[in-house]
Amino acid sequence: MKKLSAAVNALDKRSHINREIYGHFSEHLGRCIYNGIYVGEDSPIHNTDGIRNDIIEAFKEIRLPVLRWPGGCFADEYHWRDGIGEKSSRKKMVNTHWGGVTEDNSFGTNEFFNLCEKIGCEPYLAGNVGSGTVEELADWIEYITFDGVSPMADLRRKNGREKPWKLKYLGIGNENWGCGGNMRPEYYADLYRRFQTYCRNFSGNELFKVAGGPNVDDYNWTDKIMGIIGDAHAKAISLHYYTIPSGDFSSKGSATKFTDEEYYRTIKHAQYMDRLIDKHSAIMKKYSDNMKLAVDEWGCWYDVEEGTNPGFLYQQNTMRDAIVAAVTLNIFNSRSDIVCMANLAQVVNVLQAIILTDGEKLLKTPTYHVFDMFKTHQDSELLYSFTENAETNGIPAVSQSVSLNKDGSMTMTFANASLDEDFEIDCAITAFSASKVSARILSGDVRLFNDFECPEKIKPAEHTAELTEKGVKFTLPKCSVACIILS
Ligand code: AHR
């Protein structure tokens, strides 16, 4: 087995890892909300106020820190007033982006904020700029956050919620260069300035405003909006980047049937996130030292599963997705100086979901387990770390990140993308003495996935790691993700 040396320096703290980097995204798309998170109060599936209890538990288990809603493309067609009040009289609409299905608005503002309270996570709203008005968005913020007497706060009270909710994260539109209005950056940037002006900080609530950033490598978009918006009116800009095996939206490739060559190409595309962050942040730095990046849509996007609605974006999730998730989260940790938040697309039954459901059945995907194994990075301090390079099929095989937790323990996460080589990692650690080590591993054939007949084919197992004089030693099997905790 090939030996690789690694190093960590506990004195070299690099940046704070915001827990929001471990965020998720829930859109009114396919079975993410309806028949996913939300089954309605009358469902035979155990629920609280219509939200599946098993989903609430699963979200809490990984400490899901922030949830983005209601879209996506859906956000720029969503009119929040249609989703409040008596359910039977809520207005219906066509979900034109996603399958042309009827949206009955039974899951709306009150349901979303109550869901976030149940999970204990921050809500992240995507406001409607594409087809909405400044007044409509301003009223939404007042409805949610104003404590005094006002038309919107009174409306909230009439709908059964006395106290305002807290709202920190607010996105002003979504993909404004595409489904969110097909705008030019100059036009959007001016609109952004106007819309955000009327989104007020009510009753001690403080908004963290996110401007609609670039698609993938549209550096011109970043340059233009940074020039016009600057950091006076926004705290972050978004970035959207999906990992597509073929690199081509028209024929993306199957989630479960792929060649080794396609697999390595997928990992290479996932690793590209690092370069995107580098280049966009270099442009952002020309204008501001404070502006952050919210990668509020990322993940693998494949062809839909056979026999499912093409507009529902339902796909399976294999060990390949686990490697992509681990590689990407290691990148986000390593770039936590600039990445303040990230939201995997999407949380249930859509794209690289962490949970799949079928009626009352529920399974946790390999990607879910990666979020579980990485959760102690949340709100920790990134440390300098390094692993000797091992190439596999033209890409670096091993990725890692290491952080120091508030409780004094150290979390190390590793991914081995190689399909045929195990490695022995010998890690030297400076300025940290551990007396205890525990390790977990997620590994298996790259095409393995959990299904409803066998929902636990892939789940983390205990792993062996040995404390050494210099630090810690363990094996990293081919196609695996490992988490080592030292205390
Ligand atoms: O996540 C699916 C879609 O991808 C979102 O609605 C949109 O923002 C992006 O193009």
C-alpha cells in the first residue's frame, strides 16, 4: 500500500468555517417540498403540522444549519401572498419551470418558517425580483420580521403567528442572468440596489443580503455587479455551479450507470470548484475586502431516473456522489476565508439529495452520510493542512481539510477518489497533543447506492486510526471518505 505523508499545524489557524457552509436548498420542484418534506397534516405518515417527523430528525442529526427557499427558478415566479392564510382558499398556480404541475400553495411562509424553527436552522429566502415588485418584497420582510403594529405584522398575527420570526439571509432574486429575468449585469445590479433599499431591518432583525452572482465562470458578471453594487449594499454574492459528468446539460449521464472514465471526469469537474472560487474571489477583492461568496447551488446533476417526470429532477445517489460531496466540502472549508455559505441542491428527492422518499419509506443517501461525518467542522477554525500528492487518472486522489473545534477537539476529513489504490496516511501534527482518537469511514463500490429495499448498503462504519508519536496514522481505502476526530 502506498504511504502518503500529511501535516497539520494547530498553531496556524486560517479562517472560521461558518456552519452555513453545510447548508441546503429546498425548492418547490418535483417531490422536494410536496410528497417530500411536506406531506400535509392529514397524511398517514407521521408528521408535525404536515412536516414528516423522520425528516425533521434526519435534518437535526446532521445539524442542518441553513435552508434556502422557495427556489431556484421558482422563486422569481413566487408571490408570497398566495401562500398564506386559510389553506383551502389559497390561490393555485402553475409551476411553469418544473413539470407544469399545479402548485396549491399549501406550503407557504408560515410553514417554511415553522419548519426552520423545528430544525433549529437559519431560513434563507430567495426574493422575487424577476416577476415581483419592490413593494411585494418589502412587505414580505415586514410580514416576517416586524414586531410592532403594521398592516403586514397584523396580517401575520391574523394568520396565527404573534411574534415575528428571525430572518438573516435574504437573496435578492435568483439566477438573474437566466431564469430570474435574463438580465444584463448592469441592469440587475441597479435593480438589486433598488430592491434591497426597501428590505428593512425591523425590530432588531438584521438582514444579510446576498446579491445574485455569476453562473459558473462568468467573470464579467462578477466584475460588473461588484463594480456597481460594491459592499455597501450587499454582504455576499452568490455562485452557482453544478457538477455534470459530460459537462453538457443536454446529455448529462446516468446517476448509477457510468464508466470509470466518466467517474474521473465527474471528480475533475467537482474539483473545478476550487478554481472558480479563486478566480471570482480575485475579482471581488478588486472592489472589497469584505464581500463573501455564497455558493447557494452546487452538486451533481444527472439525467433523471427512468420513468420519472423529467421536470422533477429525481436522481439516485452513489458513492460517486459521496466523493463529490467530500471533495467539495473540503474545498469550501479550505476557502472559508471567502465562502460564507453553501447550499447543496437539493435537500430531498431532487438532484444530489441527502434524503429520498417513497411513500412512507425514507432513505439516507451516501451524500447524507458525508454531511454527518463532516458536521463537527461547523463553526470550527480551519487549520493549515497538507497531504502529499498522489495522482490518479490525471487528478489528485486525496483531498483533506482539518479544523479545530470549540471544545478543543480536532476534525480531519479525507476523501480518496482513486478507484484502485488504498493509501496509508501518516499525519504529523504540530502543537496538538491527543489522547483519544476515533474514526469513521464511508466506502464501497463507486456505483453502490441505497435503495428502498436495502436502505443501508452504504453507511459509515467505525474505522481504525492509531495515535503515533508525531500525530496519527490510518488507511484510506480506495473510493472512501474518512473522518478522524482527535481529542
Ligand atoms: O436546482 C435546480 C435549478 O437549477 C434551480 O431552480 C435554478 O436556480 C438552477 O438553474
